Amino acid sequence: MARVGIVTLGCAKNAIDSEGLGGMLAAAGHDVSEEVEGAEVVLVNTCGFIDPARRETVQEILELGALKDSGDLTGLVIAGCLVARSADELQASLPEVDALVDFAAYPRIAEIVSGAAAGTLPQRVFGDPGTRFDPAWWDATLEATPRIRFGRAPWAYLKIAEGCDRGCAFCAIPLMRGKFRSRSFHVIEHEARHLAAQGISELSLVSQDSVMWGRDNGAGDLVSLLERLENIDGLERLRLMYLHPQGVTDRLIDKMVSSDKVVSYFDLSLQHVAPSVLRLMGRWGGRERFDKMIGRIRSLDPEAAIRSTFILGFPGESDEDAAELEAFVEEAGLDWVGTFTYSPEEGTRGFGLPHPVPDAVARHRTGSVAAAGDRVMQERACTFIGRTLNVLVEQLDVGSNTWSGRSHREAPEVDGEIRFRSDRPLRVGDYVDVAVTASDGADLIGHTGRGAA
């Protein structure tokens, strides 16, 4: 058996898949970690969403290939979305890769890794590139060989569905992940209980389109899923990610702001606000609808956290459209803002649309909206000075004797953090009330003790 290092590129869903692959490898006797140093074989779980992600993947593979040339690495295996989408191209351009593993070959991952370590692989491409991820097989596998967790963070991602039916003109996800399919409640609950038994107290529920859970298989809706997960012993927080605004109902909002365990955190996938651009994108919404939704959330819970991402430079976007989006960002009072420059993806409906926006113009618009987002995030952070937030303790900086963690308003890995000092001993995984005394950009600074009731 081999020492295997798993490198994960891309989104939270990929991180979950890497832990699932790690569980399969460990069950077969391989020694699995996230460490490249000391590994005999490295497995790279790739991202194929947009061009910058593909470039990052190729750069990572080239750097690992240099380790093979120096003799520090025996085998190099790549899997995931980019393989499913571009196996032929990768096989021709990356000779340093020993195996390209499509989703359909995931059941053979332990065997493939063993072959890469021994130099006995009969071929380079495994599976059937272009096929879609099979969540039914994946769920059965995870029940038999639970995913391993990398690191000791007191939180974890939990995937509730796979694929997407929205057909947004800019998005390649359906090309790789297929149609939307909810995971059954039984499978979700089984995995949630397994994670809680490992000491996980916060779960971030992820999918490509979380608001659609249960609608394809008659299992219920997202609110009913939350109500059942709330009853799992050991779970203190449930966080929803990737909410398409069309599915954010009043019932869901009410549940999120009133629950003791579901945090008041709204990850709204708005993408733009100009009606003409949204129509071209195949998206629902507009400034009036979004303002109304955000206003309702804020009226019910002024401290609710709202996050969104926006795409600039989609074909047909005008200067006026970009200005309308920038004005919305400046005025909506969002807690967290992400921006992307449109990337034309072959196979999507947006590829080859007329009236493309010149790259330099698109990048300039992205920069302007990003700068507005930075200002808004800092302003929003300042409104929490003088308030007390319940924080999940995550890390101690020994040098400065300063702890860091997250409240309801910071999602792991994508948002900011709260740094604070404590007048009493703490452990990673504790929940502690922190009095916010200052801000540093979008991050908050505070202390426990008196004033943090």
C-alpha cells in the first residue's frame, strides 16, 4: 500500500469528494493525508468550472510533475471535474500524469493508486470521461466506508444534493455534474450523525442549488430537512450555502432567522441585478426583487449575514448595467461580496454569444465592483462594534496569544474571522461570547470576559 497525499482544488463540494476518496483509499489500506511531502502518490482532485481554475489545476500538476522528475514522487493521479470535461486534452498535454480518473472510475480508485505507486497501470485514462457524477453509488460507498476528515476543525461540509437543472448560460456545472439529484434524508442524516460523533458541531450544507433539495424526489423541502437535522445531538450550528434567490421563500427566511441552530446567514447567488443581463444569463430576479428580499431579512433580523457573488463582463453587459450593479452593491448593505470576471465556457449557452465585452473592460468593471464591495464589507463590520457575538473557537495564535473563530456571520474559508483575546482557558470547538471592540477591514476584533455576557 502507498502513502497518498490528496490535493483539492475548487469548491467545497470538491473538498467533500476528496474526503470521500480518502475514505475509500484508507479502507483499502493506503496511508492518506493532505500532505504532499513524503507521499509516494499524489491524487489531485481538479476543478473545471472556469478558465482560471483550469489554469490553477495545470500549474499544480506541473509543479507536482517536477517532484516526479526529481524522484521525490512516484505516482501522479488526477481526478474530478476537469478530467470529466477535458480528459483527452489533459492526456495529450500532461505526460507527467500517470492516471486520469473520471467519476465513473471512482470505485477503482484504490486499485488505480496502487498501480500508480507500483508503475503497473495498464492505461492512463480510467472511466468514461463525459459521464456525470453518480450520487447514488457515492452515497452507498460513503455508508460502507465513511469519508475521512482532513484537519481537526470543529466544522465540516455536508453535501445535500448533486448537479443542477437551472441551465444558467455561464455555468458549466451541469456538463460535469449532471442533472439535479437530492441525496436522501437517510443518507444525509447518517453522514451528519457520523460527523457529530467525531466532534463536529457546525455543518455547512452545500450543493449546486440547495433550495431545490427534496423537490425532485418528493422527500420534502429544505425547511423540512433543516427541522430534522436540528434534532441531531451534538450539532450546534447548521449553515446553508449556495441559495438561488428564486427558491428563497418567506417560509425559508422565517426558519433561518428563528431557529436556534440554523444560523441567520444568507448565501444568495444573485450574479447581477440588471434585468437585461439577468435575462441573457438565464437568471431570475432584478434589483427590485432583491431589495425586497434583503429588506425582509433585515426587518426580521438586523444582524443577519448576507453574502452574494456577482459576474461582470457577461456578453451584452453595458456600462450602464455595470453601474447599476455597482450601485446595488454600494446600497444593499451586504456583509460579504465576491466578484468574478465572466469566463466563456465551451458547451454553455453563453459561449459565442454576440456583443462580447472586451477583456480589459470586463476586468475594469470587476475591479470597480470589488472595490465597492470592500468598502461595504468594512462599513458593515463597523456596525458590529459594541455588540456581542457567539463565536466558535477555531485556532490560537501562540505568538500573539490571540484566538480566532467565527460567529453566525462568517462562513468557513470564504468569509472573514473574529480575532479575540480571552481571560480564561479555551479549547478549539468551544463556543464563547465575544464583545466586539474594533474591526480590521471586514474582520472583527474583540475579547471575552466582562462585557461579553
